[in-house]
Amino acid sequence: MQKILPLTIIGLCCVEFWPRQASALNMSMSPKSKFGYTDASGKRQSVPIIDKYQPKKIVHPFAKIDTNIDPKLCRAAMIAEERARAHSHSLCWRFVKEALVAAGVVSSRPTTSLAKQAGQELVSNYGFKRLAVADPYAAPVGAVLVYGASKAAGHVEIRTVDGFVSDFKSRIPSPRPLLGVYAKS
């Protein structure tokens, strides 16, 4: 009897702490809320309601193709995008020059060495015009964006449908101050 009682108590304690499904926690979670509506064809549709803040989900609209600018600029944007590298090698103006020449937008290679001087040369020697655009996202596809810098060479990039390209491809524009957006009619 003296050996059976401690073994019984130990056995009951082990059974008590044995993992098992808790009945109180076995509630079914309610599905996400949905918004119901009727579409144009009269069919009933529903979409989930987003109830969490997602700071990285802000999406900028795709660029528009402006029919007033030279179609060769769109081709230059595609050429630059094909030749772009994964990361910058500080050769933005060189890559943009090569894309403009390869697409036939300019007849000869521009001669300025600094990227921040690109706008002046494109206007004076190649027939480009400065567009009244202050937001890089509002620039049309193929437009050349020129950025300044106080003690550096600046930056040049071409607007693509879903981003910006120079010697590398990016979904966001350069953080430098925008000097101008240029295109050719």
C-alpha cells in the first residue's frame, strides 16, 4: 500500500499535465469581413476589407505615354532598361547618352561630362524642350529627368512605364533636387 499510493499520485499528476486539446480555446475564428457589391453586369461580388495599415504598400501610378513627344524617346527608355545594371556605378549620364544615340533621338553623342548639365545641352543642341513638370512621377515615358547637386555631378535618368532608369533601374526617382524634365516633340 505504501508503494501504490505515491505511484498513483504521480500517475494522476502526469495525466493531469498531459497535453490535450483545450475545449475552451477551440472556438472557430470568424472569417475576415467582406464588402459586398453588385458589378456592372449585375453579378454579386465581394472583396475583403483591409483593416491593417501597410506603409510599404503605397504604389505610384504607371507613367503615361504622351503622344506629343517623339516615339523614339520610348524606344530610348526601353534600350536603357535593357542595358541597366542592378546597382549604380555612377555612370548615369553615359548610359542615358548611349540610349538616346541608339534610339536615334540625337544625331551625335552629347559632349557634356556632368549630368547636371545635360538639360542645357539637350535644349541647345538637340531640340529638346523643358516640360512644365515638377513631379518625377508625372513625367511621360521617355522623358529625360535631370537632377542637380551642389558639389557633385548630379544625376540623369529616363522615365519608364513603371519606374526610372539610367545605369541602373529603380522604381523611385532620385532624391536629389529635380532641375528639369526634358522631351523632344
